[in-house]
Amino acid sequence: MATVEANPNLGAEIVADAKEYVLYSWSVQDQINPIAVAGAEGRHFWDYDGKRYLDFASQLVNVNIGHQHPRIVQAIKDQADVLCTIGPPMANESRSRLGRMLADVTPGDLSVSFFTNGGAEANENAVKLARLVTGRNKIIARYRSYHGATNGAVTLTGDPRRWAAEPGMPGVVRMFDPYTYRCPAGHPDPCPVCTGAPHLEEILEYEGAHTVAAVILETVTGTNGIIPPPDGYLQAIREVCDRHGILLILDEVMAGFGRTGKWFACEHWDVVPDIITVAKGINSGYVPLGAMISRGEIADQVRGRFFPGGLTYAGHPLACASAIASIEAFQEEGIVDNAADVGAYLGESLRALAEQHPSIGDVRGLGCFWGLELVKNRETKEMLVPFNASGEAALPVARVAKAALEQGLYLMTHWNIVMAVPPLTITRDEVDSGIAILDEALAIADEYVS
């Protein structure tokens, strides 16, 4: 275990400089009070006061392999000794080798990678490729989605964070989500939204299937609720896309690389997309990296054509070397199996919490990818609203997260959702520690139950 050396004065200086000179994402700047992180290892990080935190958020649901994995750290050092950087027009060993490895670990015939710096750029370029291949313009995306913060990706995003960027990229059409807990169609039997095909077919009638290049979905909705699709949903979407010559893009930036207990979430339903987008868990964020990976027959259609996309740091050697080491560690250390095994235990533990806390309306997830939906009333499903009347971030969910943090548990929350998304290397004992703190913190949410 790494040593923890307290240095409160340095921590205070780091926070002061951050608040003065750094613009923080998705935040009211004068309300920011970040933790000055002195170091991290495994499932924990610590501050300059020496306080340790169990990372139940994997930072931004990206540190899948845990902090400071020695194999990945060494791979970055070794690559730096050989070649720190080289431009995308060149070929280098780590980039080429990673491309081959991704073809091996991704499902079906997904085999050709376009490397990016993160998930947003992967989604942007997936849309470019779909439009180029099909000659069509429209993209169908869902409301409860998050695909990134760049112009095109935030337009694809359905949640309110896109509002400030509007008008954005043209041609995006919305569809409802298979959110069975709050079905937008009222969940009749059979449900046109939650079964997938009828709702999509209706949209295509209005929009003209011949104008639609692609449907883009988070395989398992991430930030906006952690919502796995009902069985049969993805298969139905796949069938409709095939029938109309529409490409299916699955965004597995958050759900991929073992997060759901399989290498990729789509494997739970035996669906292979035309394009899959990845980032985050590809190398746990040790160096910025993402990828758009397409089926070979899709890439073949543009091999003799100009592809209108490029990034200075695409396929950066340090990033690719870290991803190679990460994939090897996943394979040799059974990390995906651990995510499935300990993740099932985590799910059972969260369901047990629901029996004790009336504020928990729903528990859902897969692997190490779980969400608790907090409500004021289980019967009416009234949300435990995370904002007060003036629109400022306020009491219930923020208080739960703060109480947990004070006890050494770092959580990710969004709206009325508390996410339990630890690194995939987590142990059962660490799950127990996190659940015990969460149990205590949720008593705050119970105060708002009516």
C-alpha cells in the first residue's frame, strides 16, 4: 500500500490556485471546492490531509482497472523511452498493435479503429462515418442520453446539458427510452417504446427511413440513470436498422471494457453494432484515448474515399501503449470475471439497502454499473428532486453525497440517481465498506420521504 504523507498547506494552495485559474466542467464556478488529491492506488485515493477515500465512482466511471495499476504505469514509462509522440499520418507499433487487439476483443466483425482523444470525438466521427457511408443526413438519438460535450456530441445528447449549446448540429431526431421504471408510453403490454421496434418504426415513418443514416444509443444508459434495456429491445432496434439500411452505433464509452460484467455490454444481448464507440475503460483514463471501431465492411466502403476527420493526437503512442497493457491485464488477471462476480454481490447489497430505505425507488444495473433512483414516494414515484425552488443544486442528493464523502466514500450522483460504479477490481470487503457508509448516508434521503 502506498504511503500517505500529510501536507495540508500544499493541499490548500492547490485548491486555491484551482479555484482562481481553472474553469471546471458542468459546475457553478464559485461553488467549486475540489479535493486536492495527493495520490491514489487500487480503489482508493487520498488528499493532502492524509484522508483516504474509497472511489465508488471510478472518478468519472472510467478508472475501470483501478488507480496506478503497475503494469499500465510501466507501459507508459517504457513507451516514453522509445517514442513519446508521432503524428497520425505515421505508423507506430503501439497504435498498430492496439488496433489489432481491439479487433480481437470486440464482438463480431468490428475490426477497424479510428483513434480519438475521448468518447465525444469517437461519437462525432461515428456520425461522420455513418453519413459518409449511407449518403444520408439524419441521426436518431434518445432523450436520456449523454454522448459528449463537443458540438456534435452534445447535440446527440438528450439531457438538458445540451440546451446551452443549441442550436447545434442539424439532423438529429429524438426517440424515447426504454425506461421501464418511468416508461414514457405508460408501459402498455406490449409497450411500443420498451420493445423498441414499434416506436422506432413510427419515427421512421415521420422522418423517412431513406433520410436516416444511423441510430445512436448508449447500450446501457449511463449518467442519465444507469438503465439497462429490457431483453429483446436491442435485437428489435438492430432488426429495424437492418431492414431500412440504417447503421446502428452503440456508445459504450461508459458501458464498455468490463463495466457490465462482459467485455462489452451489447454481448449481454448478442447484438453487434455497425460501429461501436469506446473510451474511458479502454485504458482507465491513464492517458486520454478513445476509438470509433467499425465493422470491416463499413470501413471497406471508405477505403478509396477521403475521410473528413482527423486529430493531432489520434492514436497517441503513450495512450495506445497504456491501452495494450490494460487489455493484457484484463485478460490475464480475470478483471471482467471479477466485475461480473463482485458486481453481482454489489447488486445484492444495493437491493438489501432498498429494503431498509424507503427513499430508494428502484435499483438497477449490471456488473459494476449500478444506480439507485431516489424518490419521495414509492407509490407515486415522485422524484427526490435534486434542486431547490431557485434552481440551485440543493438538499437531498447533494447532502447524501456530502455525508458519504465525509465518511470516506466518493460517490457520483446525477439528478435523483446515486451511482455505485467502483473500479472493476474491487473486492467484496471493499463493497461491504462502501455499502456501510452509503447505508448511513441514505438516512438523509429518507428524511424527505412523504
